[in-house]
Amino acid sequence: MKENGDINFSQIEPYCEYLINNNITEIYVNGTTGEGKSLTKEERKEVVEHWIKVSKKRLIVIVHVGCINVKESQELARHAQDVGADAVASLPSLFFKPSNIDALVHHCAEIAKSAPTLPFIYYHLPIMTGVE
């Protein structure tokens, strides 16, 4: 990030090259350590677009699309598919937590069907989500 809070897109390409030069084969864009949840929906889309552009298919690009509401997660999943991501992933619902496994599967399926050509990965992180 820049001092004014804008995303410093100029850092993505050098970091991508660093990863590739160190035999990294996949990148998880907008995940927890990338603080994707702190970005706006549009910023998240821009970050994904930059990663796909600079990686030039040299990295497998997995995009975290989880949001507070399913509609935004679906939009981010469609976007990821449209711009060439290799997979999408999401956390469970974080506010209205799933009450059982069927509710969790339903939540994930609603997101996954928005990007039907991509693998969907459930991001199991109970220490942060409270969902066991």
C-alpha cells in the first residue's frame, strides 16, 4: 500500500518475479495475509487483474472471493473466471455462521456456481472464522 492508502500496484510484478525465481508455482490472491478482506470489491478485482497480467500463466492464480454477503462473493468469483484465474476460494459466511455442514456446503455451492469452469476451494480457517 502507498502512504495514502492506495494499492501500490508497482510492487506486484517484482514480487511475482521473486516468487517465480524461487520456484513458487501458485499464488493465493486476496487471501488473509494479502489482506483482501480489507480492500473494496473494486480494489480486489484490480489486484487480481494485475496478478494475472504479470504472472503470464507462470503461476497458478487462486483468488479468494469471500465477502460478508454471497452476492459480492459471486461477483468476485465471476470476475476471477472472466479474467483468467485458475481457481477461486472462500471462507464460510462470517457474520451468520453456518449452523451445520449442509448450510456450509450450500454457502460454498452458491459461490462456486458463479464460476462453473473453475475449481472451488473451501478456505478452512477456524481460528479466524469460528467455524469448525
